[in-house]
Amino acid sequence: SLHDDHFEDRIWDWRCQPSGFEFESCSWSGDMNQFDEVLSFECNNGVVTGVESTNSDNYEDRIWNFKCCTKPNLCYSECGVSAPANEYDGPLSYLVDPGYFLTGADSVHSNHYEYILF
């Protein structure tokens, strides 16, 4: 994503690729944060297969909602938290390596900068 200083928001470009798996038991998380609050989300024994957000021009922030899906007998290993993928106002680019999945997201909103750090 790129930050737009005029709108104080990010222009998002999510891209997905086929995993080779057929996931089941999918559900949306519901709102996982409030405006001006920290986002700390992880799918329970699942992977992220969808993302929605609601923007507020008043708060210059977003509320996030994630779709998580599970697959029976899928082995979860080598799970970890990556280093921040961007700096405030900087571009955000994150690529999940082949064979791995996105399982959550963490973000901090700064009222001083009016930016988010993922």
C-alpha cells in the first residue's frame, strides 16, 4: 500500500494466489479494533483468506475485519511474527513465501503522524 498525504489514508492493493488447498469452516472475525486503537489479530488455527476495513475521515484510521478458514489436518509450524512491514507514511509491501500463509495482523495507529504501522 501507498500512503496518500492528501487523504491521509492508504491506497491498498491486496493480491492473492492459489494455495492448492481447499479450505473449509470459513468465518469473518467481526471488527477486530476500534478507531485509534491497536490492532492485534490472529486466526485461531486458520489462515487469512479475506480482509475488509472501514475508513473514518474523522479518526484518519480503519477498523479491520478478517476472514479466516481452516483445513483439517493442516500442520501449523514455524509460525512467527514478522518485523514491521512499513514505517509511518512509508510504502507497505509484504510477500508471504510459498508454502506459508498469513495468519494474522498487527497494526499501530499514530495520531501524531495519522498513519498506521503494520
